[in-house]
Amino acid sequence: MDLLSPWDEVADSTTTRDAEWAKLSSDFTNAGYREGITAGKESALQEGFDSGFADVGAPLGRELGLLRGMASALLSFLSSQAANTATAENEGAIAEVRDISRQLAHIRLTDIAPRDLEAEAHAKEHLQLEEDEDLVTDDELVEKRKMEALEDQLARLTSGAMGGGSGEARPTADDVRRLKGRLDNLCGLMGLAVVPS
């Protein structure tokens, strides 16, 4: 039987402490690295959101909201006039505004926002996706579908009917410009001043 000397216990204790210190140091280094990556991602994500919101989302949403409001106000104005004096011209203008309003209600922000090709290329590079693979994850797709369902409900409430079947092409920014032109033209014909947006 071997007896341990007090020096062996000190050596074992020192080795154990060194191993524990190395593990603790490694754990803190790894945790710091992970926190740094997380902070960097959050910072870049916030910066991207801020830029996208300020440069794309808010201006497009504001323009679309103004057009919808303008169409609604014009429809209300024309309808109140029609109650007093119904004319074929007034009824034609009401039909025109209803059509514009229906089409505006059918437009989603995702229809008119430009695609971020740089972000898509970056994601494909990092995710190693094939060219034809979709970048949308299941959670993102579910959330997008929920938002589109809410937009469809709003469209039905606003216009009383759903425009555009599922087989039709989605509206584009050019469609919005055409609708704005029609609305501006109608206001001009009625002698109403349109405040520029």
C-alpha cells in the first residue's frame, strides 16, 4: 500500500486548481465572445430596422395611408353631394372613387416596397441556399400570412368586397402611382385642392 505524502496532496490540489482555473477562464472567454456576437447582431439588426423603417416602411406606409384617406374623404364628400343632387356625373365620380378605394385597400406594403437584393444575397451567402430556395423561415411565413389576413380583412371592411383573386398578380408601386394620378385627376375635375404629400 502506498502512502500519500503531504506533498502529493499539494500537487493534486494544485493540478485540480489549475484545471479548474483553465476551465473557468475558457468559460468566461466563450461567454464573452457569445455576448459580443449577440450585441453585434442586435446593433446591426437595430440599425437595419431603423434605416428600413425611416427610408422605406414609414414613407410608403404614409403615402398609402394618405391616398386611402383621401379616397375615403372624397367618397364621403361625393356621397353627401349626391344626397342633395344626384347627377350622372356625380354617380360616375362615386363609382370611380369606389374603384380607386377598393384597389388601394387591396395593396399591401410588401407589394410596393422594393426588394432588398443586398440583404437577400448576404443571407443566401451565409445560409448557403441554392438560388431557387426561399429565404423565409416557417415562423416568418406564419407571421407574414397573419399580417396579410389582417390586411385582407381591412380591405373587405373598407371597400365591402375583396378585389383581386388569388390567381391575380399583386399590385405594384406603378399601380399606386396610377391610382394616385386618377385620384388627383378626379379632385382636379371637381375643383378640389389636393395638398401635396
